[in-house]
Amino acid sequence: MVQPPIRLLIRGVACEPLSDSINPGEPRPPLRGASPETVKSSHATRGAAFQNVVSGTARRCWAVLGPASKWRANTPRWWPPGPTISRAAGFGPRWPRRSQACRTPSAWAMNGRGLTGAAAPKLLAVSDLHVGFPENRAIVADLRPESAGDWLLVAGDVGEIIGDIEWALRMLSERFAVVVWVPGNHELWTHRKDPVLLRGKPRYRHLVELCRSLGVITPEDPFPVWDGAGGPVTIAPLFVLYDYTFLPAGAATQAAGLARAHEAGVVCADEVMLHPDPYPSREAWCRARVETTARRLAALDPGAPTILVNHFPLVREPTRVLRYPEFALWCGTTATADWHVRFRAAAVVYGHLHIPRTTWHDGVRFEEVSWGYPREWRLRGAAPGPPRQILPDRGRVGC
Ligand SMILES: [Fe+2]
Ligand SMILES: [Fe+2]
């Protein structure tokens, strides 16, 4: 028997921004099912609720964590790598060498995958697949490229359980010419139902090695170059996390912002599921990632345009429409505010907000490409569509 206070609290600690309404002018509704008294509960009580999430004893943990999968695909590789794909010499991921498929995507036509290659190859993007939900898993199972040369950018939150993540990325890597992945906060959770209980950086490294075994490109690998229509452009998968600097209105410091979020009952589940080991805090991990990543981006050819791919938005503006503005604390860092200009982005791809749309900042196209949870996309009136086309550029659309 689940006690009502726990059920309500877990609704109050949603792991995502509850973004089923993005109208910034709309009055902020109360958390569904929660009275003002219950969402303004004490820290101690909220800690108990988190424990119930982690232990799985709270019924509403389903909504927060998604169902744990006991199923893994056992589909044989139905397209063995052909002569145009080869593993980088010795160490590293398996993906087409630039001198082969990357340079001439049309060479991927007629490769035995049932695709004729008649359609021009596209650079596509998607995020927040959340395959722990059966509805989303079914859509992923049907996801196929239009062209044998299509690339797919996967901007995080594939799932929480390593087996689920592997299932999805394996399938996608067998279907798309190139798959590029960056971690979302959900991949970095240490979930009690996951046989892999690694935390923090060791978990991230484990995911990187998993991707490499599947031929999926990660933020730790050489940046690939898209030479298809709209290219050449360097694809830069990033992992820079967040550091609580997207402060809610009225909060002058991170501590004040977090206090405000706790008071409002809008606290990301990362606080107990995403461990920063060996760093002392998530913001320290973020700081290290920002420094390393900025150095790497600065070393690129200063004449080369980029596509920046990160789970979290690189600028603050897209978070202004969150229904619960306190959630912005877990959505990025102000340290990346000028990266789209500084590193010559032709486009920025991100997810996490579960508010799929296109926006423009300093003339740069920002694509939020998330699917989100079934309860969210049902409210939008349609199941997630095909991945978003990033290149070739379809012209100025969006807001
Ligand atoms: Fe997500
Ligand atoms: Fe996320």
C-alpha cells in the first residue's frame, strides 16, 4: 500500500521538466495530484521519497524511472560490415573512414541493407528516446533511415539500464551509416535494477566502451566530418553536464536557486541517481568537462563550421518556457553561452527539455530533438515523428 504523501512527493521530484505545456504565458499549474502543502515538504521527507524511488517501493517510481526492461534484443546483425566500412586502425570505434563513406556518402548506395540509396543522404538527429517505456521502445524498433547514407545524432537519454541502451544503439548502428551518441543524465543514473552499478565517471567510461564496441561515435572519439549536402562540417559530440548556473528568477546564487527549487518541490532525480564520482560534486564534474571540451573545440580548424551536439542546451534561453522554471538548474551551464558563436556552429543539437522545436540564437539554429515520455507526446497529439533533419538545411523554420 503506497502512502499518499510519498506518491505526491515523487510527482514533485520529477526527473524531467514536465514540459507538456510550453506556453510561457500560461499560469503555472500546481504539480499534478499534489497540493501546495505536499510539494512544500521538508527535506527529510523528500529524502524518504527519494529512497522509495531508488528502492522501487513507491508506485509512482514508474513515472520517474520508467519500467525496468527484462528484455533485450537478440537480433543478429543483418548487415555485416561491407568493404566500405572499416575499423580505425588498432584502437577506437568502428565507423566509416573519412576517405570512404564520410567523404562520399553516395558511395553507401546499394549496400545490401535493402536501401537503394536513391534518396540523398541526410544528417538526422533525435534524443530522449527513453526506451524504458514500451511505447517508445516500439517506435525505436521501427526507426529506419530513408537513405543508406543517413547519419544519426543521438543526443542522450536513450534509457537508464545499460541493456536497454545497448539494445537501442546496436539496432541504430546496424541501420544508419554512422551513429553519434552523447550521454544524457538518464544514461548516467545508477539504477538499482541495472546489473551495472557503476557510478559517475566509471559509468560514463563504460558507456563509451560499449559504444565503441558497437561502432558508435562518442564525445571521447575523433570528431567525424559530414561531407554530404550542407558539408563539410565537423560533428562535435559534447558532454558538459550542468552546474546549477541557470538560476530561477529571484535567486542570486546557486545555493539560493537550489533552496528555491527544494522549497517548490521541483528537484531533479539526478540529485540521488546521478553520482559525480570521483568528483566531489556534479558541478565539479561539469567544470572539468567544460575545460576539456573547450580546449578540444578551440584546437579545431578555425575555418571549419561545426555541428555541436549536447544533451543539455548550450544557452539559457530555451529553458525560459519550462513550466517549472526551477528545473532550469539541471539543464545546463552558463559557461557554454557563447560556444555556438565561438566554435562556428552551423547548428546546435540538444534534448533534455522534452520540448521539441527549433529556435535561433545569434543567427544559429538550435534544434531540440527530443521525443520525451509517452504521457508528454500523447499530450502533443501525436507519436514522435522521424528524426529531425539537420543537414541539408531545410531553411529558416521555427521561432
Ligand atoms: Fe529526457
Ligand atoms: Fe535528460
